[in-house]
Amino acid sequence: MITVDTIQWYLKEAATLGVKEFYFTGGEPFLHPQIADILQEALKYGPTTVLSNGTLITDGLSQTLAQVSRISKHKLEFRVSLESFIEEENDQIRGMGSFKRATRGIQSLVHAGFNPIITVADWSKYGKFTKEMAEGFQSLERSLNIPQLRLKKLPLVLLGRCAEFVRPYDESERVTEKCFDNYPMDNLQCATSRIVTSKGVFVCPILIAAPKAWMGWTLGESLGSYTMESPACYTCRTSGLTCKNEYLEAKDIVRESVNEFYATAAIQPQKELCCPSNYTPADLSHIPPEVLNISYGCGSPVTQANIEPGESVLDLGSGGGIDCFIAAKMVGEQGQVIGIDMTDEMLRNANASREIVARNLGFDNVRFMKGFLEEIPLADECVDLVTSNCVINLSAQKEKVFLEIFRVLKTGGRFVISDIVSDREVPVSMKRDKILWSECISGAITETEVFNITKKIGFYGLEIINRSLYKEVNGFKFYSVTARGYKYMKSPECKYTGQYAIYKGPFSSISDDDDHTYPMGIPIEICTDTAWKLSNPPYKGMFLISNLQNTDVKISCGSKCC
Ligand SMILES: C[S@@+](CC[C@H](N)C(=O)[O-])C[C@H]1O[C@@H](n2cnc3c(N)ncnc32)[C@H](O)[C@@H]1O
Ligand code: SF4
């Protein structure tokens, strides 16, 4: 059994290599007598997940783990494996009584405040067990009071007992080099992780019993490539198998209840959902009153986005269309506004009002499209501005939404978003309340989290434009915040050509998103990309950019300069 000292040693090494997440698997990790200490150690370094069969999880252990989680700065997660949501089917593989013990374990974790993920092997492809897995697990999770459905489906690896129960791999089921032509290798678990055991480091948890998958004694030694001669690699390549946590099913559940809520709100206006907004009569003069009755925003992003005539604007979660119609007047006949929403009833109302707005304006420059924030149905780099008014809090995949916003924005484009944020992490007990979620409360994340996500994706010039208290619920404060950020894609031609930036003040010094510091009045040499950024919003006017001082290109700009 691996010791706590050994694990500590590897955790330190992992930290030096930049490892971001930790997973503990077995056998059964809860057989380890010091598992709570081990998890406490791992949580010092990053988010940690335990992959368990659930059968040894008791109320007492769950309370201890909750205590460990409370004092840690990173998140502790649990994944419990079941073969089927039907007791007999599960026990056929995992042994008599294992379903009852595992579901008891899940309930203990839920009572202690966790939201365990259920991992399930996808037997249905091989004609085993029932095909209605998603629905079955949904009702099982409801019966176990699991706050939010989080189901992780894993394809079957036809090794060991699985090979006996289903069939072994066929000779033809092997990967060759050709299989990886144009394949994003990061999709493979072994491209981004290793598994540490008491016998050294192996390429992945699937091949822990394969001598050829032994990569070395340290993580450093294990970074070389593996020949992928195992037939299991065929499953990874064809199915995208990875042990990483995913939250795909939660997304569907959230969408379903939000959709239902706003379908009703489109037909029966909900007065208590409306926030006071800063629209002026001039903003609204061309818009029919029906639009205002179903306006559920929490700010006025379009009026704070410095929209120019001719721009293309995308409004996410456009609802009854209020922000699209205001933007339509601002961009004028040469401009274009697209509203995207998933709720048919909202789209129907918006389209009915669109005809009236077009008549009042004398031109028709608004289109509404059905779609999800997380999968925007538009091409890359096609809009100047993305707005959204009280919508992103409703998504269970906020990072994906911002990735999509980054994708569809032209370089130099911006987002201006009004949304609800919380003063601290909202507890699971509130997140599971579907009404609170749909009312834009419990899906909220903190401002810091929003800025961490957007910065990580590559937005720069992030700025809070407005902030006001929206509501206090169960002692948690929720704020309505309007924020802005810009997209910039580093250009391949970026160079140092002898350009300098002088920060004009009034602060004694400032730093940009690329960690360049500009003391007031001191010329700082900058690359062509930085020169572009500092000459355009949001930095425009803050710097004096010197003319070309030296026509010789001195230094080629490194990958991290801007
Ligand atoms: C609070 S309302 C705001 C509507 C509009 N922005 C306004 O200010 O009146 C949220 C809207 O976002 C839509 N929505 C929520 N989640 C969505 C998702 N994941 N994809 C697409 N639309 C979504 C809902 O259908 C609803 O119309
Ligand atoms: S089975 Fe093969 S492809 Fe899959 S993670 Fe392991 S080494 Fe990589």
C-alpha cells in the first residue's frame, strides 16, 4: 500500500511540474487507513477527486471528509462507480449487496454536503443491461437526494473481467500511427496525466497491470511517450475515454428547468423577476411595451458598450429581445444584431416584436436564432461585440460560454455583460433549488471566479463598469455587475521595432494583463502587438506611443510577450 510519505513526495514533484488536478483511485481508495490525511495533503496542491466503489463510505467518514474539505482551499470531489441503476444488474458484476452499500455511501456523502458524481460503464454498446441509462440514473439520483445529476459515462475497456464478461479485443482493434493524423492528442488521458503507485509511475490507470506501461520511478522520468501497443488504446482513440471529471449531464438538467421557467415567463410576465434598469425613453421609443413586460435583465449592457454605427452585435440569452432592439437603433441600417436564446416561447415573442421595431426604425437589422450559449451557432470571429443581460449565471458551463464568446468575437472585439454574482461560493443546498437557479440566484459565481475564467481564456482589459446589490438570500449577497473585456489574438508577425509606451498617469505606475509594468512618465519598450493594444480601447488615451525609433527589428517577440 502506498504510504503518506510517498504520496507527499510525489505531490511536491507534481507541483513543480505544474500538475493541476489530483485523482485517487484503487483498488478502493477508502481501504487506505490514512485516506483523510492523504486527501488533506493533496488538497494543498489542487482540486482532488476520489474514485471509489462507495461501499466503505460511512456517515462518520463522510463527516470527516467534509471537515477536510472545509479547511482546504481546493475542491474535494467524489465519484462513485455503479454498473447499473438496477440493483440486480449492478450486483451481477460488483457482487451481492454492493449496490445497497454503494448507494448508502452516496447518501452519506450527500448528507455531509457533497454532490457526488456517479461513474457508470457504458455496457449498452455491447447489448448488456438497459439502454435507458440516463433516465434511470436520473431517477436513482433523485431518490438518493443527490443535489444535481452528475453522471460520468465511461466506455468499456475490454481487459480483465470485462473481457470475460463481454469479449476480448479483436486482433484488428489496435491503433497505428495513422490513427493519430490530425488527431488532437490532448484528448488522450495519457497526454496530460500519469498514475503514481507504490511500484512507480505508469502511463495511465487502465494499464496499471501492464509491465510495458511502467514509465519510471518519478513523474519526471515518466514524461516520455508510450508506444500505445495496448488494445485499450483503441478504446481511448475511438471513444475519447478520459477519467477526468465532466459535468455534461448536469448541463442538460439545468437547461431543462431553466427552459421550462422562461417558457412560462415569456407568456406570463413575472414582475418580481424584473430589475430596475437604466434605459432612457430615447433607448425605448421604437420598442413595443410587450417587450418591456418580459424584460428580465439585471443591467443595461448595450447602453454601456459604446456601440458604433455599422457594428455587429450578438446578444446571448436575448429573451424578449429588449437589448437587441436597443442595439438595433445604435448600429443603424449598416449594422447587424443577432439574438440567441434556447426558449421557443421567448423567440416567438421576440420575432413578433421584431416586425414592429423594423417598421418603427425603417430598417430590419435584427435576427433571432435558436441556440445555446455553450454552443453558439455562429462562425468564428464574426461579431464586434457580445452582450448578455442576466443569462450566464443560468448556465452550468460558464467557462464553456466564455470560450464560445472568445471564439465568435473578432480580434479586438469586446464583451459587455450584466450578470448576477455572489459574495462567496453558493452552497450545494441552494444550487439544487431549481427555482432559485432559474431566478438568477443560485447559479451565480463570484466576481473573482468570473475574472479568473475570462483571464485564463485570454480576454484582456477586464473592467467592472457597474456594481449594485441585487438581493440577499439566506445570508448570501448577490450583486448585479456589468463587466467588460476584450479579445486579442497574438499575431504571428509581432516584433519589437523600437516602439515605446509612456504611461501618462495619474497613478504612479500600472501593469497590464501581460505583466508589463509602466511607471508614470518612463518610456517602456513594447512589441507591435502591445502597441496596438495600448492604442485601442480600453487603454486608448492612457499612453503616449512613440513613433518608430529604430527601423531594425531587434528582438523577435517571444510567445509570452503579449
Ligand atoms: C433572465 S432571462 C434574460 C433575458 C434577456 N436577456 C433580458 O434581459 O430580458 C434569461 C434568458 O436566457 C435564456 N437562456 C438561459 N440559459 C440559456 C442557455 N444555456 N442557452 C440559451 N439561452 C439560455 C432563457 O431562455 C431566457 O430567455
Ligand atoms: S490506454 Fe493507451 S491511449 Fe488510453 S490513456 Fe492509456 S496509454 Fe493512453
